[in-house]
Amino acid sequence: MNEGLRVRERLGVADAITLGNAVVGFAAGVVALSDPRLAARLVLLAAIADALDGIAARTFGGTEVGPLLDSVTDVVSFGATPALLVVGIAGAEWGWLGDGIGAAPPAQAVAAVGVGAVFVVFSVLRTSLYSEFVGEGENRPGIQNTLGATILAAAYLAGLTWVPGLLAVAVVLSVAMVAPVPYPKLLARDAGVLGVVQAAAILAPLAYGRLLPRFLLVAALGYMFLAPRFYWGE
């Protein structure tokens, strides 16, 4: 007998937040090709939602479908959307965004789309391999999709508008997603502090000479480069 999907029975509070994350990620992707600065802020908002769904799962309990929903949403919000952000930033800074990518010089179009595609591929690869082969208590190799997207968005909001540099950053972050380097999970205290800074960077990215996104960028890069050896969380 076909029981249907039983959506209301099988989804929980954390899953609703995860789906909200997907909505924010989709919205960021939509506006990335017209207003990349707004898209960058929405990517940071999606990252906050990604942290909140974990808190909700620990508080209210998770569901069987929760991990799969989280993985799919990661690919949307922290894979496809940052890739579109790369294209949007390139178009905005190189001057062809308003006319569309068809108006871009071929070399610029290939560079922007190519790097975006690399980011998507490595995000999908990282999510798939992580979901299949990494257990809950095992080392977490490679940087999180969320961290890669956060660094990219924060760098742009912090004032890094030199396109070749941003494209290089995106490629490095892509490869780092599958690097054989174990990363510890942030303590709740540290995640909370960064969440507050992240929220402030979303609300006022230009305040005090872009201080908030720059602070967020430094903190995210500090975790990326130092956490495997020096982080006190684990």
C-alpha cells in the first residue's frame, strides 16, 4: 500500500530551517547576476541558517531525512550559488554584467564560468564523498562547503574586487574542499561569536570601513589555515 511521502510526519524543525537555507541560497543565486553584493550577503545569511539547523537538530531532535536534506542544500547554497556569485562578480567588475555574459570578451567569459564550474564540481564531490565515507565521529577532511562560500562572500564584501585574485581564491577553496586535511568542528561558543559577527557583516557591510566583513574574513581564513593544528575545540 502506498503511504505517500508523509511530509508532515517525517520533517522536523531542523529540516524546516534547512529548507529555509535552500530558499535563501536560491534567492542569492537569482540576484548574483544582477547584484553580486546583495548575493554575497545572502550567502552569509544562508551560512547562518546552516548553523542554526544543526542547533535545532540537537535541541529538538533530528530526522532520518535530515542529513540528506542538509547535503542537498549544501550543494545549492554553498556550491551552485557561490559559483554564480563568481560569475556575477566578474561581470560587475569587468563591466559586462548589465549586458549579460554574451557581451563579455570570450576569455573573460570562459574564466568566470570555468572557475564557477570548478567550484560546483568540487562542492558536489566533497558533499558526496563526505556523506558516503565519513562517519559522525571521524575526522572531517577538507574545508566545509559553508566555509568556502563564506570566505568567498566575505572577501568580496571586504573589498577584494580584483577579479583574477578572486578567481584564484575560488580555485584554491575548491581544491581545499577535498584536501586530505582534518578539520575540527567549531565549539558552540566560537560558532556563536562568529555568527554574531556574520550577522553584523550582513546588516552593515560598509560600516567602519568594511570592518565587519574584514574581521569575518580574517577569522574564517584563520580557521582554514590554523585549525587543523592549533584549534582548541577538538
